[in-house]
Amino acid sequence: MNGELRLGLAIVIPIFAMAIAGFLGLIGDYNEMRPEARFSPPSLAHPLGTDNFGRDIFLRVVGGSRHTVTLAALTVLGAAALGSALGLFAGYSGGIRDEAVMRLMDTISSFPGILFALAMVALIGDGQLALFVALVVLFVPGFTRIMRSGTLQYKGADFVLAERLLGASHARIVFAHILPNLAHSLLSASALGLSNAILAESAMSYLGLGIQPPHPSWGRMLSESQIFLHNAPWCALAPGAFIMLTVIGFHCIGNGLRKKFGE
């Protein structure tokens, strides 16, 4: 295991532990308001301080990790599944089918992410579902191109030609022989995708297009606390630091996996 991969895991594992703790209800009430403790600086009682409502920022960061990390993970899972299917189909089929799929991916990639998210919000409404759909669609082209490129590389390989001569079906060739050889590329792309998904979810939530109150999310916490930056900087620094660390962690894991597999 290379150093970059170890560093990424060292950052991400505690953050996943935080998200699991939030899911299991092992933390306190992150929405509890204590007016007498408004804008308290970091202390033993409140490790990351409190916000303008006297809410504990550490509890809100932990609660926010549950929503932010889960939405990012589901986004990458959905985009990887759909993109893999389209990439395998396009690369293996070739011809006009390949051309049609790739032009569709180019069309999706040409849409600005914010505009597409606004369109999803208009169609579906505010909240996690609209953001999930928007991010999945926006992330699909990247996975499709990776899987198509790998499929084009392997579909003419000797072991695939041998399977064809033995009468293997197209489905067996694709799922039993080509896909396993692309698993490492899909894994490293997914790790990098999680990095981008965390950043995209935080950006959308910052703009008010993602997770809605009373549920916390790192992007919305950052947006709500920017007006207190001068007199209570810890309100913005805490969620901003966790966004940065999580993005760096997944980015290190993705690059580490690429180096490990020699890509």
C-alpha cells in the first residue's frame, strides 16, 4: 500500500465513522438550541464552538456527515452503475450505437451543472432527490467514457476471441471477462468520483439546492455561517475544513489506487 493511499484512508475512515455514528444515533441532538451559549468559541464543552442559535457545531458537523457522505456515495454508486452499463454497451456494440451513446454523453457534459440542478429542482422540488438525480446524470458521462475505453481495449484481446470461438454469449463475454478486467479502473474512478461528489453536493447545498433545514449539511452550514465570519469564524471554518479534508482524502485514495494498479 503506497503512502498516498494510506493517507487517504487515514482521513476518510474517521469521517465514515462519524457518518455511521450519525446514522446510529450515537450523537446528541444537533438541532438543540441554547441561546445562552450563542457564538461560544471552541472549548471542552463545545470542541468546535456553537453557532448563532447556540447549537453545537461539532454535533452538526457529525450530523451533516451523515447526509453529505451518504448522498455522495449514492450518487457515485448510481452513476457508476449506469455509466458502466452504457460504457460496456457502447464499447462492445460499436458502430452507430456507440456513436449515439457517446453523443448523448457529450450533450449531457455540455450542460452547466448549476443549470441542470436548477432544472431538476424545478421538476422534482427542493431536497435530496432532486440533487441526487442531477448529480447522477452529471457524473454518468465520466464513468461511461472510462468503461467504453476499457471495453474497446479488451474486446479484441486474445482471451475474448477465444471465448467467441468457443461459442460464449455476448453477455458472458462482457460480464465474465471484460468487466472483471475493468474493476480496478472503476474502483479508482469511483474514489475520485466520491471526491468530486462531496464537492458538488457541498456547492449545491451552499446555493440552497440540496439538503434542506432542519437537516444539516456541510455546504449549507458554510453558507449560513459566512455572515458571522468576522466575529465567529469557527462557524464557517469547521464545515469548510471537513469538506476540504474529505475531498483530499478521497482524492488521495483515487490516486493511490491508480498507482497501485499501474494506471
